[in-house]
Amino acid sequence: MSRPYATPDEEKLINACIFLPMAIKTLERDLNLLEKSSLKIPEVYEEIIHRMILKMREDLREAKREMLRQKMKVWYVDQKDEMTTYGAVIRGYETKHTFWSYTLRHRTKEVLLQYS
């Protein structure tokens, strides 16, 4: 019988499907702010951000493919006060992943730093 908790590889896939979209949204917002800024050569920074977004989207696509192959799912459940909950199905078991807002911000920052 399978274990009801995620293996390290499964946990990595779940985290990718939660944190990569957050990192992409953050960069897209920053890109909009950058376009409105008064930098002398904003094109350089825009290109760097575009490359980061492209790589993140490729990795997210691959993670989603692997999730589909392993019959796994991840979805947003709810946000209450400072807590955000995601649901996941792993090997037929449904699990909940709850994060503090600070943790979401910190983990998203870590993802951004990995791609910089």
C-alpha cells in the first residue's frame, strides 16, 4: 500500500506548481512597473525579466506534464487571514498544504533568486 504523504520528488512538483505561478505573476507586475519607470535603459532589465519568465514557464509546463503523468493534481483551496491553503492529490490520497503569507512570500523570493 502506498504512503499517504508525498515523497521528496512529489513535494518538489507540488511546490513548483504553487510557487512558479506566483513568481511569474510577481515578475509580470514588476515588468509593468518597469515599463512605467524613468530608467535610462529599461530594455536591459525588461529582457532579463522576460528571460526569467520564459524559463519559469518552461519549468512549470514540465512540472505540470509530470504531474499529469503521475496522476497528481494541485489546486488553490482558500485564503483566511494570513493563511493560504492548497489541495493536492497524490497517489489517490488528498492532502492539504497550508502556508502563512510570510512563507509564501519567502518561498516565492527563493524561486526568483534561483532563476536570477
